[in-house]
Amino acid sequence: EKHVNLLHIESRKSKRRNSEFEIFVDCDINREQLNDIFHLLKSHTNVLSVNPPDNFTLKED
């Protein structure tokens, strides 16, 4: 739907809580796609963090 090139994904049990999981995703994405996905995921996660390359900035609401 968002046409994102997913390069790598992995999951593991959270270090915060045993009942939660952490999911790590590496993808090839542009700014607009990243903002769209970021806002979509915010409503479905407890914690969401993005570590973009140094030359990339994420727009916040």
C-alpha cells in the first residue's frame, strides 16, 4: 500500500516488558513515506522511535 522497499526486519522480546516485542525494520523510503508510516504506526505501538541517517529529518505534528 505504501510502496516501501523493506530491506531487513527482525523482532525480539522487549527488554522493557516480557509481554512486549521490539521490531526493527530497515527500509528504503522517502520522507513522505516515512512520515506516513510513522503516523500510522504511532496509533498501534507503545513506543516508536526512528533512527534516520544524519542527513534526514522527520517532520513532527
